[in-house]
Amino acid sequence: MFEKLRTVIRSHITCFRIIVVALLVVLIASVQADCQMRLHIARTDLVADTVSQMPIMLDNIRYDVENPPSGAGAERIYDVNWSYLLSCYRRWYDLNMTGKTYPVGLQLAHVISVVESGDEQKKEELLRILDEAEAIVTDPEGTFEFDEFETLFQTICRIEELDA
């Protein structure tokens, strides 16, 4: 009699374990799906913000290169126009999850150095790099995707080569 009771209890415990494991699997899958959806939404928002704002910021930087600000606070004007690019880079880095980094923040010092050097050839190359970056973001077909940020940041980091 005790043997039958023991068998019944063991089978109930086994069923309970199976149910708990199944519930854990469902919970983990639900959390994972929610995280993937949030990541997709964040990436979509970043792309939309970039497509709407980046061309304006790159155009402002281009204007500052063609018409360099002077006097007290000149570097601050560059900082204001560069800050959107940096915030975009930080958001991309947080969402990218590959660990790849680009020295985007350091490029502003190279922009200022190239402009202040007075070397027209370097300045023209700087303008070409900015045009390439703008072309990546303002694709006429409107097909800018999250994966293209890497190309954008690689292009912008070529500015460093001008200041050698």
C-alpha cells in the first residue's frame, strides 16, 4: 500500500517538474521575444532620427568648414554641430552589440585642425568625406538601414587621415 502511494507521489512530482520546466521555457521565450522587439524598435527609431537629422548636421558641419567660425567660442560652434553625430554614434554603439568601436568623437579635433591649417587640398578632401557621409544617409531610394551605420562611421573616421 505504501509502495502504491509512493509511486503516485513520485509520478505527481515528476509531472509537477515537467510543468515547471515548460513554464520556464515559455517565460524565457516570451522575455527573449520582448527584448528582440524592443531592440528592433530602438534600431528603427535610431534610423528614422538619423535619416531626418543627420543630413542637417552634416550640412552644418560642411558650412563651418567652408566658413570657419573665428574668435572666442569658435570651437563651441563646432561642438554644437558635432554633438548630434556623437549622440547618434553612442546610440548605435549601445544597440549594435558587436563591440566594434570607432573614434568618432576624436574626429572633431581633426576637423578643426584641418580647417585651421589653411591647406585647401585637405579642406577639399574633408568636404568630400562629409559629402560621402551625407550620401550614405540621404540615399534617394530611402533605404538607409541599421547595418549602414558602420559604413557611415568608417567614412567619418577617414577624417583622421587628413590630419597626419
